[in-house]
Amino acid sequence: MFFRQRIIHGRRERWSPFQKGDLKYVILDLLKEKPCYGYEIIRALEERSFGFYTPSAGAVYPTLQMLEEMGYASATEQDGKKVYTITDEGRQFLVERKDSAEEVRSQMKHHWNAKNIGDMGQVRQKWDRLGKRMGRFHHADPENMTRVRDIVSRACSEIEAVMEEE
């Protein structure tokens, strides 16, 4: 996995796959495909990275605002949401910065593809699915809670044993 920039939010540390300023190319590329609102952009990047990168709203929305101020994107209100569309100036910007935009696309294609993600991507999907189920599990009866605790405990032990073999 490629993570190029370390970002510290309060006490939490995250890694971004982009250098400062790279996200604008990614967002403009998405807007070339179709108009989007911010949440759609966040979900599209999460999907394209097989769940390994979810940009924060604090990264996406200021970038959208900046693109709008620069004239590279325009926004319209639809159903109470701001929907962004790439402008002709935004398309021209991508053409003028073709090398930079292509470098970002190339990094994404190289690192975020099914071949490179492979088994780890599948493990991540299962982990996310389990996490969603566990979030609703606090209402389970004590017998089921004990069964799940035992299953998770065995799984942890088996995973630790496999990792020690490496």
C-alpha cells in the first residue's frame, strides 16, 4: 500500500496516499465522469481503493470549495445537496497539468487494483462486515454473546499463530 503523507488530526494519525494538492486531480477526474456531491466522492474513493482509503470530509469539502473558487468546478443545489460539475476551465486545467494528473492516476492504478489488493482486500471487506455486525451486537442475549466471544477469541488465536509463522 502506498501512503505518501502523514497527517495528524488532534491525537489521531492518518496516512494519505496523496501529496498535498493531489486530491484536486482525483476529484476533477471523478467530476469528469459525472456530477457528484461530496459524499459520493468520498464513497467513490473508498470503493476504488477497495476500502483502504476513505478521504475525510475535512479533505474533500475544502478541496471542492477551492475548485469552485478557482472556476474548475461549479455547484448547484439539488435536493438540499450541493452537486459539483467540472467546468471547461477544470477540463483545461487537467490538460495543462497532464503530467501531474497522470502521475496521481498511475499511482492509484498501480496500488489500488484487484491484483495488488488481493487477499488483503477480501480480508478487509470481511473485517468491515464483521465490524458492522458487532456494532449492533450489544443487544444480544448473554448466551449468544458468550458464543461470539469464544469464536472471536479462537479467530484471534489462529490469526496470531499464522502471523508468527511469517
